[in-house]
Amino acid sequence: MRESELHLRQTMLEALKDVEDTRSDLVSTTDSTVASDQSLTLSTQLYKGGAASFLDVLDAQASYLRAADLLNQAKREHALAAVALYRSLGGGWSVTDDASYKTASESK
């Protein structure tokens, strides 16, 4: 009994750590995306004013799209970590061998 309790606590702590890690990644990635958006806006304004080349705008767009993609990945990882935490807390569902999900009420 004690071993299973320790294993449960370890699982919950690992899941909580994953959630916190992905939350931190999400915050930093959000900041990066905001900075990339500002850079894109500035380079577009400079291009329209004749002070920058269109290549600068394209570089800013590529940077923004990379940051947006990383933000989406961070959001996905955060959601997956939250689900893992809920599962470790007894979220009420289980995974079958064919990888389809069912709720606890469906499995009864």
C-alpha cells in the first residue's frame, strides 16, 4: 500500500512539474510572438515609408510565423500536460488498447 501511494504521489508531482514547465514555455513563447508581431509591424511601416526593403518585411513575416508556430506547439504541450495531471489525479477515464478514449461511466 505504501509503495503504491508513493508511486501515485510521484506521478502527480511529475505531472504538475510538466504543467508548470509548459506554462513557463507558454509565457516566454507568447512574449516572443508579441515581439515578432511588433517587429513585423515596424518593418511594414518602414517599407511603406521607403526606409526598408521588402526583404526586411519578408524576414519579419517568417520570424512571426515561426514564433506563432512555436506558440501553438507550446499551447498544445500545455494542454497535454494538464490532461496528464488530471489523469494522475484520477480524471475518470482510461485508455483502451485501441487508443480510443472512454469515460469511467462508459466503462461500467
